Amino acid sequence: MPTATTQTIPKIRDPSYYFKHQNRKQKEKQKKKPVPWVDVSDDDQSSKSKATSRGNGKEKHHHQHQHQNSKHSLKRKNSFVNGHSEHSSNSKHEHKHKKRRHSLAASTASGSGSGPASASVNDTVDEHDTPPPVDSLSPPPSSMNGLGPVPGSSKKAHLNGSSAGPSTSHSNSSSAKAKAQAIQEQRAQLPIAKGKDKIIEEIRKNEVTILLGETGSGKTTQIPQYILTSLFPSLIGITQPRKVAATSLASRVASETQTPLGSLVGYSVRFDDRTSPSTRIKYLTDGMLVREMMADPLLGGYGVIVVDEAHERTLRTDVIIANLKKILRVRNGGGGDDGAKGKGADKAPFNPLKVVIMSATLDAEKFSKFFNNAPILYVKGRQHPVKIYHAAQPQLDYTDAALRTFFQIHTDQPPGDVLVFLPGQEDIEALKTSIELYAKQLPVDKPGVLVCTMFAAQDPSHTSAAFLPAPPHTRKVILATNIAETSITIPGITYVIDTGKHKSKHHLSRLTGGGFDTLLTTDITKSSASQRAGRAGREGPGVCFRLYTEEAFRAMKDADEPEVLRVSLVGSILGMKCLGQEMVELDMLDKPDMESIASALKTLWLLGALDNTQSLTPLGKKMSLFPLDPPLACALLASSSHPPPTTSHVLTLVSLLSTTSKPFLPLTAQERERLHEKTDTSSSNPRAAFTHPHSDHLTLLAAYSAYSEIALTENKASRRAWCRKHGINERAFLEARDIRRQLVEVCRRAGVAVEEGQEKSGAANTNTGTNTSTSTKDWEDWVIRSLGHGLAGNSAFLQPDGTYKQTMGQTIVKIHPSSVLVDKKVPAIIYDELIYTNQIYARGVSAIPKSFFLSLDAFKQRKA
């Protein structure tokens, strides 16, 4: 927990302030005048240390830790802090003769532990300037968990990599040895290293161990290695709620163990697997572990399961924790009932399981009670003091306030990178454009600005730029969603601008089935606010500017409610049915409400995955084999009943709908108008070449087919220019191509034939006025009918007043303005999703014959 000094921002300046022409006298006057509302020079020694670390790194000086003078506010019986009991005292000069780390900006200081959300269990970067080089096929290493880049390595070497530039094999070998030695020195200096023996002892004695690890303690990278070398040579699984965290952590640990990624250390995420039979440390998303439980309910291949970031309480994490309690009971001879302190270990029949739960302080007690009073260990992290400033008055436009605050920092404050937290991708792209525009108008004596972005749907190659050092005389600003709040820490951050907003997803269930998701911009919680402020205190004293008042902070919730209480349960209930479990009977940390369960069961029954007795059908078992949302899996399986090339086309559509970002870029108002003009085929209508008059899905399919043909003949630059011209997100198309390739293998294992050679038959000619061949119209109809099987719950009928009403409910929906059907009236539609802004809109819409629904068993029955 950073030591926070809360003050109020008197005023946020207008951006025009910074771009007025100033003569030399005015500039000199500005340099001499005191800082209006920021004071970061209260620690002269820290500032000197920071300046030293930003230099050549040759000067060395001793520093002392301050944690002897502060006690963490969380006190528990028999708890341990960094390997020592809480009442024990350490020598005052315990760390005095340790070699200082390369780029520590100031003496290491730990927080007092007071205040909201004081502990963090995030696996994050440490105090270095650049991340280590990793395999080119993996995402950026992110310098996770207190293990930053190699100290002493030049920026040039980092940027170019080991193979860039002329160098001899001798120099490469020396560099590799130096890097390996530096990494091991870093590991030895991590806070968690002091308590290694005690942690290993507790894990050995207990079936379940709750580990509280503050930010920067190094727990997620080190605990698996400690377990592997000291306890069990069997497979160790470490779950992460986010894909980028799993891949980055695996890359980092592979570099620590000096092994290729995918051998000793690997990862498994959706549509990407880098493991081998020799893998012993496996980072995977919580969703992948849930899928593995379907094939192996007891997780017999694992000796240890580490559930990381458990405080985030994702739906899959809660399902995993509930199942681990049952698995312990079976594999450890009843230990799950007798308690979590190893009472069943002596009578374990074979292959006992160890579980480590990593959580924040707010949830630790709850997890401990759930596992029958499992022991709680505490590991301090490295946090420097962070000064926190609140806005004097509420900001109506958080994007504009962030813009003005950034340039006030840029023109008035000492060097240091800036991290800005924003709700979503749209806000990030808008602010990036504004910053780049104003940065060009800065006076020549001001540093330049490098804008980097970070959000979940972004390509890893673009994300990696945030981890590289900024060029000379340039300040780097990173615009990020809450992905940078917990799982990843970016090196070099001194200033944090917290807008106080994030995107929150809630599913509104209907007893009749279906329902819809809302993705709204809402206030963050106190826990998130503390996490964001802590990002500024990783390398030295930092500053956090909160664009909301102190009163607004006090009114925030302590923490978000668990996902199990606010998201759709369709996928989870299908997976539990495959395990022979019922969600209403499963012992979970928090029980979902019955309306959400009933809605999910209704949806699965409508898809044909469940029968009238709520038992799993053969179709439901097949659907569970695919790493897809149940509606998409149902559509793919339904396509196999139609002639070729239906399955191939539906497979492409399903892949496109499973990407993390939208395949089409947003259209302007003028482009949307031209999109619906039937006779317009000019360049002003970017999608005129492949727009289908009655289907967004067939439009998407035609665009992908056209892109595939371009990709065969054009170079990279030409492909990008073509995508820009037609408003296509090339990153999504490339991701869909990889997803499709993997789904083809799943189809073959599931016995679904895919006719690869026939996909292009007419797909590129689905524009208006050219689809006259019988074969093209046939497969178009088959594709829509296949989608109808999966999207039967996402359908609506035209009403006499011209509106559309859901078939499985009473909700009135409108067609989204981006759809080709927005100005048309058809008897029945299917859609990908409902989104709620000021109205309920159907997005991803296609017309479908109303008679189609008479062929569905669910619609034939009188009661749904």
C-alpha cells in the first residue's frame, strides 16, 4: 500500500495555456515560479537517487528499508510476514550490505497498511526501465511480479534483440551469461525470497495455503519455481483471469529458468497453446482450466494448482475454487471435509493435490473460511510513497480533464512517464488523437510526447511499445484500460492520472430465457482506486492525480461484486452439466440468484443442449467440446446438416464473431448514410464492394473472403491500405484466421466435416445486384438457417407498429445504426447481441424467414 498524502487540485488548466507563444523572459519567469499544485520534492534524497538511477547507473549507494518502523494493519493469529512471525523483529541492518538494484529510484519504502484496499496480490513489473527480450511469438513480457528487465543491459541491445546488428558469438555468449546472472540476482532480492523456506514449509504441511502478496513481491513468478525445485516435480498450474497475463508470465519465468518457452515453462490460453510433455510450470487462463476439468474432473495431471488474482472473483475463478474443494476431498482422502491444514494428507490414496490461493487482504479471510480455516501467509511488496491529489470539483468530461492534466504535468513536472486510466478503447483512441494534436504545438524547448496504448483487444506488437523506454527528450504517456491496473505494471511510471471510470458488464436475465448484456461506463471501487495509485509507486516516489473529488472517493464501493452475480451463466452451467454438477448444489463462495440460473437453463434448453428434465443431450456434449460460446457452437454443429460449403462458411463466421475486437471499424455518420444507399458503389461507401442487403453476417463473410483474396496477391503495405479504404480491422481478420485454423482441428476431432476447398464459391460476390446464381442463394440461406439454430434465443419478430419484439420475451429492440437493415423492415431477424445505451439495440443483424422457427422443437412446444 503506498503512503498517500491526499491533497486537492485547485484548478485544471485549459489546454490553450500551454501553446501560447512565449518570449524568453516569460519562459524564464515560468521556470522560476513555484509549482501551483504539485509538490514531489519533499524527499531530497529520493530525488537524488532517482536522478542517479536515470543516469548511467554506475553510481552506487546504500539504502535502508523502512518497513521496520511500520506494521501492516492486517493482524492474524499464526500469520507470517516475509517468512517471520508477525511479532518477530529483524535486525536493523539486515539489508544494509545488499547490492542495490540497478534502477531503484529511491530507497525502498513500504506503506503503513492503512486505508482502503491496502494490499495487492497482483503480479507486476518491478523497478527497471525495460522488459527482458522474449520469444518473438509471445506477447510482451510485461516485466511481471517484481522481475523487471535485466539491469545493466543497454537500451540498444534491448530494442534490437539478441540477433540485431553485427556481433560476435563471444559477445553474445557473454551477454547471455551476464543477463542470466543479473536475473538470478533480481530473484534473490525480491521480498518473497526472504520467506522462501517458510512458504515452502507451510505449503508442504497444508493442503490449502492462502498467500497474500502485495504488488511487486514476486509471488506469481517465484512460487511455482519454489514448489518445483523444493516440493513437487509434477505439473504445476497457475491460473490467471487474463490472457495477456498468462502469456507474459510464462515468457518471464521461461527466461528465468533459461529454457525455451513451451518446454519446462509454458502457457495455455484460448486458441493458443505453448506447452509440451516436458512442461512442469503451466500458466493458463481460468477458462482453460475449467475446460480441462471437463476432460479430467479430478485434474489428475496436476500436483499443485495455484489460483492467482483470486480477489478479482471472476465467474470461472469461483467455479474453479468450488471444484477444488471437492477435488481435495477425493484426492486427499477426505481432507476437504476435515480441514485445510493437511489432516487428510497422511491417508491420501495417491497423487495428493496442493492448492495455493493468492488473494488481496479484503478477501483472504473469506477464502480461508471457505477452505476450513486454511492458514494465511503475508508477503510484503515494494511500494514507494505516492502522493494523491483529488479534483476540487467534479469533472463533467473525464477525457478532456485527463488531457488538461497530462499537459500540466508535462509542462510543469520533472521527468517521468505518465499512465492514464480510461474506461475503454474508444476513449483511448480519442484521447490519443487529442494528445498528438496538441503535442505538435508545444514550444520547442519542451520535451516531445510519445503516446502508447494498452487495451485487451490490442495487438501484442502494439502493446509491447508501452514497455520500451521513450526516446531521449521525450515523455511517454500510456493510455490504458484497467488491464494495467492489476495484471501488468509498466516500468518507468511516475505519474498516474485516474479518471475514476471503467467499463462494467452486467447481464440482465429474463425468466423466459435470453436477456441482454449492458456494458456501461461506471465509477470504479476504492480497491481499484488504490491499485491505480500504486502503479505510480513502483520505482520511486510517485504522484496520482484523481479526476474526482475526495467526497466521490469516499462514496465508492469497497470492491466490485463477484462476476457470478452479474454475468450470464450459460457457458458455466453447460460446463458443469458435463461434470455432472448442478450450480444450485455446488458449494460456492457466493451463490448466484435463481433468476440467472433459470435464464441460463432456459437458453440451453432452447439450443437443444438440455432436454425437458434438464439433462445433458448428445448435442450439448458436442457443444461443450468447442471453445466457443454455446450459441456459436450450436450454429457450427447445425451447419453440418446442410450441403457443402455451408460448414466452411459458418466456421469462418464463428471465427470472426469470436475475435477480441470488432472486424469492422466504426463508421462516420456520412459513411453510415452511404452504406444504406443501394445505388452507391463509390469509394465514399467503404463497404459497398461487399455489402449484403439483408445480412450483416453475409456482409462480414464477403469482406473476409475479399480480404483473403487480396492477402494472396498483395504485400503487407497494400493489404493495410486496402483495409483502411474499406473500414476493415485487419487485426481482427488475422486473429479470425488463426482461430479458424484451430477450430478446424476441433471439428475433425468432433466428427464435423469441413470442406475447405469450396469456401470461396460465391462468397466474394455477395454484394447488391450480383447474387443471382442459384447456388449462391442456396448456401446463403443455409448459412443463415445454421446461425438461426444458435441464435434462436436472439431473435425478434416485426410488430404492426414497425418495432421488433423478442421471441423469447417482451423486450422491444431496435436495429443498430451500423446494420445494413437499419432502414428496412423484415418479418423476422436474428442478432448477435443486444446492447444497451440510451435504448436497446440489436447488433449483428440478419433477416431470416419467419417459417424457420416452426422447424425448431422449442417453438413447437406450448411451454417454454
